[in-house]
Amino acid sequence: MKRKRELRDNNINFKEELIAALTSFFAVVYIVVVNSAILSDGGIPLEGAIIATVLASATGCLLMGFLGKTPIILVPGMGVNALFSYTIIKSMGLPPGQALAVVFLSGIIFLAIAFTKIGEELLRSIPDSLKEGIGVGIGILITFIGLQKSGIIVSNPSTFVALGDIKNPQVYTTLINLILTLFLFVRGIKGSFLFGIIGGTVISYLFGGVDLSQISLSLFSLEDYRSLFFSMDFSGISNVSFWIGVFSITLVLVFENIGLLHGQVNVMLNKEDRFKDSFKACAISSMLSGIFGTSPTVVAIEGATGITSGGKSGWTSIFTGILFLTSLFFIPFIKVIPNSAIAPVLIIVGSLMVTNILNIPLKDFEEGFPAFLTIVTIPLTFSIVDGMAFGFVAYPLIKIMKGEGKKVSFTMYIISTMFLMSFLVKIFI
């Protein structure tokens, strides 16, 4: 009776939570394939990387559901996986086992921050203008990812980016799918994004954008994963490169999760009281990632699609975690969902997040300019952390220039110094 009363008091609708979970899952499940490919570039066996990615994602979502009680989705992060494979393993020369030890220790430090007052102090010390700027920048990044996935925006050697070929089937099917998804969304149809993804896949198939011959019913072997699970190697702990890796990943984990959680928990859900426990779930999940054998999990940008589809509680995360576990049997089918079906959802969600710019006092240059730097550099550098770094370094610098350095908290100075150090680290590694 108590459980039923709790569900009623929190206005939880299991049907809506399941639809939200399906929407989030289909929007983010591509990470299983993409993350595994990036890990394999770092020397981790592909099939083992697939299993590790699934287990880390499922565990992260279940932790978020039961501990955070929010519809936040945790998966191995894009960007930090590249840092793991291409910088820590390839550039710095750490073997995969030592790189996984780096992930584990970064998670331990993250835990110490999340389970003490340090996390609360960090959140309190960050100016509201920068918090809102992070959310807006992430919204633009989500939109950019959607436009890029669809081929509407392509790289150009002269102008960096340019309009893609409208005659390309992927482009015009995306535009058709965008119209369909917009219609469902503005009509207020429950599960509009999920139905948009399903309908978009069908439309893409009709235009030749889905190749059903790629579907293979063979199951994955556990042989590659046995050697990957709990394979952390701490023999390099006395090396400077090892600790540079720990510092770099910790920086990404703490501040990327703060930015993404603020955008989804505080802004989209308006549940500031759930931030602390959600932050703790992020920390535990990132530590376990090293044990599972993958780069660390972070809050998924695409999880915002589930929130927009009606996800309000941890049940969305729990259902998504279960879907990740079952995905081991359905990855061949999931792989045929085309970008042209996912891109419209990302574009719409990005537009919704950009509305937070109305909360930024842009006419106040001291507050507006650092937020502006964060907003533009997140999508232009394709990195949430690098974009945050520009804003966080600029904020105290402008205050000092105006003779108001005392108005900046000591913690904010520490954060800014850490971001400045992260730039210096990139110069020397």
C-alpha cells in the first residue's frame, strides 16, 4: 500500500515511463556499436567491448533508477571514450589494462567528491549564468549532432561545415522524418519521439535507407569478455602519464556530469532535490566501468529525449537498463535503425534545451560573456568539457579585470585553475 501511495503521490504512470524508456533507449543505443568500435581502436577486443558497454550502461541506468530516482540515462560517454582510447592508450602509451585502472581510480576520486560536501560546494560555487549556458550549449550540440548524423550538415575544407546534398536519400528522408516527428510532437501525442523513430525507420526502408540483409541472428561469444572483466592493471601507478590520465578523466567526469545533470534534473525535470543522489549514481557507475572493462559512463545527452517523452521518475532509467541487457540479443536489429530516424529527435530536443538562454542576463557583460563563450564553444569544439573550460576561465578573469575579484568564491577560483591546467596538460601530452 505504501508503494502504491508513493507512486500515486509522485504521479507516476508506468505506461509513460516505459514509452520514455523506449525512446531514450532507441535514441542512445547506437553507443553500443560506436563505443565498442572506439574501444577496439585502443586494443580492446570488439565483442568483449560490446558486452562491457552493455553491462556498464545497464548497471548505470539501474543505479540511477534506484538511487537517483530520476529518468537519467548513463552510458559510456562520447568524448571521454576518445580520451580513453586515442589519448591515454595510443598517445600516452598506457596498455588497456592500465587505462582501465585509470578509469577505476578516477571513479574513486569522483566518488569522494560526490559523497562529500565537495559536490554540493562545487554546484553552489558555479554561477547560475554558467549553469544555464552549459544547458544551452549542450542543446546546440545535440542539434548539431542530429544535423550531422542526417547529412544535412557536412564537413567542408573551406568553410569547415556546409549544407549537405539535398538529393542524398539520407538527407531528404531525414527531412520527411522530421516533419513526421514534429507533427506527432506538436499534436501532443504520447511517445511522439518513439513513434517518430519507428515511423522514420519504416520511411527510410521505403527509400532504400535500411538494409535488412545486415541482420544476423548469431549471438555474441563470452570468450573475449572473460579476459576483459576485472582486468585493471595498477603496475603503472608510479608513472606520471598514469596520473595525468587520472586527472584528465576525473575532470571530464565531474564537470561534464554536473553540466548534464543540471540541464536534465534541475532544468528539464525541475527536481533540484534529486541532483545529489543522481550525482552519486553517476560516480558509482563511472567507477564500475573500469571493472566492467570500458571507458567511464556519463549522463547521456540523448536521455533528454525520454524526459521530453514523459519520463519523470527512476522507472524510466530502470526500464532502459533492462532494455540494455536484452539488447545483447537484439543488437543486429538495433543496428539497422538509421540515423535519419534518430536525427529528428535530437534536433527537436536540442531546440527545447536552447530556451534556457532566456534565463541568462546577457545584457550584463560580466555574466553574459562567459556564458556566451560556453554556449558557442561546446558545439564548436564538439566537447562539453572544453566549452565549459572557456567559460569557467573567463568568468573570474573578467571579475578581476573589473576589480571585483573578491566576489568570486575561492572554490570557483580552484575550478577555473583546474580547467586552465587541463589546457596546459593538452599542450604537453
